[in-house]
Amino acid sequence: MTPCAYILLCSDGTLYTGWTNDIEKRLAAHNAGRGAKYTRGRRPVTLLYSEECASKSEAMSREAAIKKLSREEKLLLSEGKIS
């Protein structure tokens, strides 16, 4: 399983950023209400963006960097317009 950082689009239009070793399992957990507390009341969530990383620490660092981006920058990242 490959570590990755990801961005979810919540049903209320907000964005959630996280990291995981198994994106499909984590997405299912979010939608089942077993994911992050933030997403429990904002289901269903859809995967907006994911980025594979070489290691867990790299995925965690990338998650932290993405969280510092503005909403607009996160949307541009998901569209492939910035990296």
C-alpha cells in the first residue's frame, strides 16, 4: 500500500485534507462515519485529489503543506494547475 496525501470535498462544500496508507479504505471509512470527526457530519465525501508519496513521513509532510494552502490553491492543486 502506498502512502498518500489527499483532499476530500465534503457534502457542505468544505474541503478536508489528510493522509493514509490505503486511500480506498480511508474514503470508505470517511463515508461510513468512521473517518475524521470533521467529516462525520459532512457526508458523503468525495475524493477531490490524491498524491502518492514515497513514505509515511513524506505523506504527513505533504498533508501539512497542503493544509497551509488557501481553499483556492487547494482547488487549483486538484485541477493540476499548481503543484
